[in-house]
Amino acid sequence: MSIRHGLLALLERGPRYGYQLRAEFEDSTGSTWPLNIGQVYTTLNRLERDGLVHPLPEHDGGQRPYEITGAGRAELALWFATPIARTDRPRDELAIKLALALTTPGVNVAAVVQTQRTATMRALQEYTRLKRGDAELPWRLVLDAMIFQSEAELRWLDHCETALVRFRPAPPAPLPTRDETPSTTRETQA
Amino acid sequence: MSIRHGLLALLERGPRYGYQLRAEFEDSTGSTWPLNIGQVYTTLNRLERDGLVHPLPEHDGGQRPYEITGAGRAELALWFATPIARTDRPRDELAIKLALALTTPGVNVAAVVQTQRTATMRALQEYTRLKRGDAELPWRLVLDAMIFQSEAELRWLDHCETALVRFRPAPPAPLPTRDETPSTTRETQA
DNA sequence: CGACACATGTAACACGTTACATGATTTG
DNA sequence: CAAATCATGTAACGTGTTACATGTGTCG
């Protein structure tokens, strides 16, 4: 429901048309999650169907601006007033993957952890690099969210590795997995 | 794609039928993400369509067990060998919400942050409570993932509040949208 | 028998992504 | 003019959720 409410929030600033909405959405989040333009139009149609927005008759060029309605404002206020519960969130694919890897025969769990750690560290570096650019506050906060999440993921991966050693002390054969790290990252035993 | 691959991983242990798959999936993750039984059957159909599993003719009771195929094993191995990139993940609704709240007129961002913090702290306590129960290692790791994420979210919310004070010194100010007077930054930390 | 858990499936719907088709406007 | 960009829309598909329909097996 992020797009639906996101567009509503943008329309709270004033009437906008589809292309504008995509541009402003991506501006706010620094294009962290690129928004397909088709999705904007289908979402606008659903919002109109639900009475949360209505189109304005101005057809200067080809633009069809929309305006938020009273019901839309109420819905938006409810969104801002309601915290996001853990149960609302999508499944954490990484957690599922590791949990299942533990009981799947033939899987080198340590290698899975190590591969993910490399990728996550790389992502973290990229976010840190991006933060040095000039960004507005909204995007900076989005970047910080990504950074905090990546750091938490790294901590969790360390934690998993430690727990793993106690559970399966020695994986029988070091099967090769895709790991592009040169050498340096192996001694992070928390 | 978590369910699709999750079911494949469970089938790697041996042939299973739909009901079993749901039970084992929820066992592994401690019912953190309850899995609708209908979803299991539709996913099994898609896996069969794609040649990753095939049904076994045994129809003892009403059970229709499935078996993983060679292509299924390959797909599963690829899943385990490939790290999960940040771009694969779903949009972070909380980050979007706060980023947009900053530029939406009439929104008390500090209140949004505070409401979320309360909810997240409550979730964190619940996870900590659950961890005291007796759980298998996979579920314990899933719980730890939730805990680490919640802690990161709390840290981020604190961070947002701090950044907010410098950006919009007075939240209760009702009208001004374009007030850029760099007034005295009162450090009102909660 | 009647209730309940086990077990399989289908239908309708929402959301998201990708790709495609179609014009209008700007600009080199 | 031609190409790129702006702008709107549709179609097909994958995934996920909810609700409903149906049958079997067990147990008080």
C-alpha cells in the first residue's frame, strides 16, 4: 500500500498529474525504489474508483491532473496516524532462506552467510558513498534507513555464524560457492 | 519468491504434500509469517508447470505428494548461492511514509515518529518474550532477525527525530510551509 | 451421529512489474 | 524534419490474500 498512500501524500500538496507524481515520488526517495509509470496510472484509477481522488477537467496539453478528495485526506491522515506493524510487512526472504538452509540437506550454510555478508557490505558501502552527495532531507533519511538496515543485517549474519558453529561444528566438505571477496573478511567472530 | 523457493527447500528433504508443507514452513519460521494453505496449492501448481516439482501417483488418503526434480534442485541451489540484493526487496513503507511526511502540509512528523516508536518497542518486547520459550534454532534465528531489525528501526527513528529538530524546529506551528529561518535549535530529545 | 481436524482445490481480488502502443511537445 | 522527451494508457503476467466449496478420517 506504499504507492497508493504515497501518491495521496503527493496530491496533498496540490493537484498533480501522473508524470509529475512519479518524478516527485522518486525525488523524495532518491530513486531508491524506481516507480514504474504504468503503476502510477493504474493506482490513480483505483484511487479514483475508491473516491480518494478525482480528475480535474483541465486538459491543457495531454495532462490529466488529479485532486485529492475529503475522503482521500481522511485516508491519508489515517495512514500517518497508524504505525506500521511487523505483521503488515512482507516476508523477510533472507530470514526464510537461512532458516530453511539449516534443515536442507546438502546446503553449506556458512557459505550462504558469507556470500550474503559480502553483498550486504558492498551495498552498505554504496549507501555510504551516496550519502556524501548533496541530497534533500527526505532522501537522506531514506538512505539512513537503508544503512541502518544493512548494519543490522550484518550483525545478524555474524550472529548466525556464531550460532552455526555451535550447531554444526564442521561442515564436512568446503563446497565452493560464489564468493568474490579477496580475503579480508573472515575473522568477525562476534 | 520466498514461498516458491521455500517449498522447494522443504521438498528437498523428501516428498511432501500441501498440508505438510505448510506445517513445516510455519514450524521453521515459528509462524512469524503464517502461510495460507491456498497459496501452497497454487504455488505447487506453478512449480509443476515450470518443471521444478512433479506429483507422485500415491493417493493413499486424499494426499497428493510432490517430489522435487533435477531442475528444481538446480533452481534451489541457485537460490542459496545468490545473495539477496537490496533492489530485490520490497519498498520500505515506513521510510517512504516518513520521507513523504516531511513535505506533506499539515502532518506532525514528530508525532508520526513517536507513534511508530511505541509500536516498534512493543513488537521488540514481544519478540524478546517469545525468545524465552523453547524454540528450534531456525526459528530462534528468525526471531533474532526480527529483533535486530526492530532495534535498527528504533535507532533510525531516534536519528530522524534528531534530524527533524534541526529541520523544522517547531512542529506545533500550524501554518508556515516555507519557513527556513534557522532559529535556535532546541534539543528536545524524547 | 455430529463435530472437528485433515486435506485439496477454486474464484475473486489487490498489488506490482514489464512490455507495448499511442500521441503531444520540444529541440537540434 | 527527425529524434528525444513528455505524457497517457492498456495487456499480460506473477505473486499474494481472502473466502468459499468439497471431501475424508477420527473421536467423543
